[in-house]
Amino acid sequence: NELDMLGIVNARVMSKGRYGRTKVVKLAISERALIEGLKSDPRVAWLLQD
């Protein structure tokens, strides 16, 4: 997906045997950098107000 290509998250497919495959998603940047980036976007900044 786009977030994986931008390097914001890492997503890999993991086999769970008979339970099928699942995608494991991990944040690739610091939480602080993510929050600052979201605060700079006026469409979502109101969600992060203290």
C-alpha cells in the first residue's frame, strides 16, 4: 500500500498455517513524528487537540 511505499509503516504477510495468511503492520517512524505530521494536516488536526 501507499504507507508502506512511503516508509511510514512496514507491512509483511505472515503465514498462520491452517488459519491462513495475515498482514502484520508495524509503525516505521516514531510516534512523535506521526503525531506532528497529523497535526500539520488541517483535515485531521482537530482530532489531536489537547
